Amino acid sequence: MATFPSITPSYQAIKQSAPRTRSVQFGDGYSQRLKWGLNIDAKQWNLQWNNISETDSDTIETFLEARASDSASFDWTPLDSSTAYKWVCLSWSKVIPYKNRASITATFQQVFEP
């Protein structure tokens, strides 16, 4: 299993949660909500690496490109955790604002695999 390079993202990272539930509405106004599935609360992180060296940006981009072809997962430890989880990154962008500097924006989606 590949581990994401140890290049820390910039702060202002956004963590999103959208637990999967199903809701049943009854005629008398009563409703019931149920958990849907085993891993109901997969996280998503919107990350940025701002004003990093071109070398670091190439390292990140090469790592993501190597896994994009077959949507392979990788290990990454979120900013608010000390435990690594499995993630995929299906989209990212790179901006080159200055010579030898770059910024990368990526979305990591948590996956549940052995």
C-alpha cells in the first residue's frame, strides 16, 4: 500500500461529512431514519498545498497520477488525526503563480478496503 508523501497541506483544509441514512415518512407526520450500509460516514477532505516548491508539487502530482489510472487507494493521515486511513483522489489541479513555485488543490475521498 502506498503512503501519500509527507508534504503537509496548508491550513484552511475543509473536512466534509455526509452520513448515509434513509428516511421513511409516515402519514401521521412521524418519520424514522436508518443508517444505510456498514461504513456510513466516509469523509472527504478538500486540501491545498499553497506556494510550495516545484519539486514538492511534482512529487504530489506524480504520486496522484500513478494512482489515477486504476483508482488505487493510498494511506494518508488527516490533519485532525494520528491514524492513517485509505483514500482516493479523483481530481486535483495545479497552479504555477511564480517561477519554481506552485499550488495544488486536491479532493481526497475516504474508501473502505482491506
